Amino acid sequence: MEKVSFDQLLDAGVHFGHLKRKWNPSMAPYIFMEKNGIHIIDLYKTQAKLEEASNAIKQIAKSGKKILFVATKKQAKDIVAELVQNTNMPYVTERWPGGMLTNFVTIRKAVKKMSIIDKMASTPQYNNLSKRERLQITRERAKLEKNFGSIADLHKLPSAIFVVDINKEHIAIAEAKKLNIPTFAIVDTNTNPTLIDFPIPGNDDASKSIALIVEQMTKAIEEGLTERKMAREKAQADEKVVKAAKAKQKADKAKSEVTAEDKKDKAVAEKQEGDKKAPRKRLAKKEESSKE
């Protein structure tokens, strides 16, 4: 996987933090300097942390597990939805539903309701409903799709979550921490990076900054999924080779058994033939001796 360069981070404005008066002291190790009252993030630290997070998220994807992306702020939601869709990973870009993780069973019921409505829409009974009732059901379906459509394939708790702006998504972070779900996030100068397992220091407000970091995460996921697919195909190919070798071994064994059996039968036949010829030989020998 190609490493994000210092210049790419600089061009995307990842180094711009918040005003000095809004800073969180826990971000001190990641702050390079202060300029015009604004904290500047150390991009070398960002680069290192981004690589660390990319490698970790790649391994999660490679193991076949799901990573949930959370970004409900206006400038991040469309970017995240567009990039994450390509990886088939779940994401939340509308309001975070309280209990999404800690009360996952209830959330799954809401997701299942969409499929129930879809099934009902294809029955004759649905056509017999009044126009008003059908409109209410359609509106309910649209609302469910908006809030839960992007997590329809999430059948169990995610193995990790990636968050843009941990201050805004503090409920999601709290739920993940409660369930010991690993957290990945962009941490700006006004946040507490110690809450995150894999913090990536950077600007969580600028669209370019968000896009660059999320794109790197999705690339890592895609690479992990590709490696998983290749490993599975190799395992299947190896299994075929083993099966073919076993089949050949079995065939060779059967062939050798047949050959041994043939030799045995031949030996028995020769002995029987010899036993038949023995009296004749003795008789012939006796006749010869009598002539003499």
C-alpha cells in the first residue's frame, strides 16, 4: 500500500488545528507549533499514525470482519458514504441512533422491518390498503432506509469503528469503549486522543483533509479484502492439489494391489499346473526305465 506523502497531507490542509483557546492538552504530543492563534499539527506524527492505523484496519478487513464508519457532520457525510460504499462496509452518516452498538438487537429489528415492508408491498393485501395507509408505509420505509439502509448488511456487532470528529460522535465512541470495540478516528486539536485506540492527528473539519484520510483507510480495507480473496483462492487451489495427490496415491495403491493379486493367482495357477504334470513325468520316467 502506497504511503501518504507529507506534501499530500500539507496540500489537503491536514495540519490546520483549532484556535489555541479551544485546544485539548492531551493533543500536546501531536502539535508542532502555534501560528496566528491556531495550533499547527505535526504532519510527521500524522504520517506515522496514519500508517499504523492503515495497517491495523487492513488486518481487520483481511480477517473478514466489518468496520463501521461514523461521520454525521455535514462536510464529511457525503465523502464517507461515497468512499465506503466501494468497500461494502457499513456506515452511519445520518443521526447516530442511540444504542446502535449497546442495544444492537433493537437496531436489527428496525433494519428487519424494512425487509418486512418490502415483502408486504409485493402481496395482494398491500394493494387493498387505502391510499393513505400505503403512503404512511412508504414514508416509514423511506425513513428506515435513510437511517439504517447503510447498515442493512451488518448482522452482528462491528469489529472496529472509524469516526470523523470524536467530539460530535462522543456517544458512538462511548458505546464502542463499553463493548471493547477498537476505535479509529481523526483527532483534531480540540479532542482527547487518549479515548481512541488508533488516533490519526489531523483536521476533522476540512473536506480535503477528511477525504484524504478516509480514502487511505478504504484503500487499506480494499487491500486487506483482496489479500483475503487471494489467500482463499490459494487455499482452494492447494486443496485441489492435495485431493488430486490423494486420489493418485489411492489409484496407485489399488493398482499395486491388483498386480500383487495377479502375481499370486499366476503363482497358484503355475503350481496347480505343475501338480498336474508331475504324475505324467513320473509315469514317463517309469516307462523309460522298464524299456531299458
